Amino acid sequence: MSATLPPDPPRAGSPLALALPFHGTWLARNSPARRVPSHGTDLLGTRYAIDFIAVDEHRRTSPQHSWRTVLGTEPADIFVGFDRPVLAPVSGVVAAVHDGEPDHVARRSQLTLLPYVLRQRERLRQGVGAIAGNHVCIEVAGTTAYVGLVHLRRGTIEVQVGQHVTEGQLIARCGNSGNSTQPHVHVQAMDSMDLRIAKGVPVVFRDFREWPAGRRGSIRSRIRGPIRRTLAVPGEESVVEAVFEVAASG
């Protein structure tokens, strides 16, 4: 049976409640549950941003390993998350769409990560596309907040500016565009579409299962099972899975 924890209390302001924007199991990284700013900066409205990387039942982001894993770069399509559906985490109106950025090779090797990190300032000077890659921003219905879904796969965006979307609707597919070292989905909320002045908005996720970091073995075979969480922020390096309720037929 799944345990249930009480909702996490808001730490600053009123958090925006989102649905997890995917099916399946994903690893949480750069979580605001660990630190704020979660990505080490307040630039571009990223104060409360969180990253999700799809994993298999053994918590692997890719089941494939070779000499390239240690010494070089790897194709993005060997990773579990590449081309996975990305869903709208809220209902609202599409405020911005950017497509056309390439999906880069992936970097798990420390030999390739360091020089990549050192070029971040250069990418920042190139503009939002070089940092966010292909992305969609949604103006949240009934609020003044915007939610961004970032690092999407080129050519997979299914929506356009001005379109009304509903929570759970297919938006695009997970890619490795922009400032990304392996395929993942970056989610953030902010108070403005002008990224020069945008401030991050705290978020919580409505209903999900969480396998905390440190629990060993296969996700599905763990004796204690996951924790059921509501209106919470996933812990750093925990694995999460959205809960989708099935309506009873009458």
C-alpha cells in the first residue's frame, strides 16, 4: 500500500498547483525542495524551476552504456525520455511557442560536461532559444502566471500561440534542445513573459507517487512501495509518477 504525506506548506507566496506533465516514471533533479533558487540563479524566471528525466524501472536514464558514456558524447535517442509525450500541466492559453532548435548529443561523461558548462555564458548571449531550446509557455487560466515547458524535441510541438489547452493535453515530445545535457523536461512558472524581468513563481504538483532517493532496487519491486503525495514538491533525486484517477462509470 502507498503511504500518504500531508501537503507541503508553501515556502514563499501562494504556490501554483500543477499536474505532472507526463506519464511513466521520471527522476526529479534541481528541485526547489532541495534549494531555492533551484538552478542556482534567479535569471529568466527560473527561481522555482524543476527538471524531470525519464527513467526505466531500474532508475536508469538510459539502459545503454559504452565507451562514449565515459569518454564522449552519446545520441539523444538512446535515452528513455527522448520523444516521450509532454502534456500540459495546466489549462490556459498558449502565450509563446519556439521551435526549430536542434536536439543535441547527450553528455554523461565528465570529460564533455565541463567544457559544456564553461560555454553557458556564450549560450546566454545567443538568446532564449539557445538556453530554453524548443519550448511552450502557457498563460494559466484565472491567474497572472505563465508556465514554461522547455527543451522539447524539434518539430514535435502540437500547439500554437492563442490556442486554448486543457490540463493533460499533448503539447510536444521530450527532446534535448537548448541548454541540456540529456533529454529532460524543464518546468517553471513565472509572473511575466518578459524574461528580462520575470520572477519565478513557486509551484506544487497536485497528485503523484514518489519513490524517495536512496531506496535501492527496482522501482516496481520495492517492498515499501511509493509515497502518495498531494500538493507537494518532489525531493531531489526521487522518482515520481503521476496519479491519473479513472472516473467510475455509472
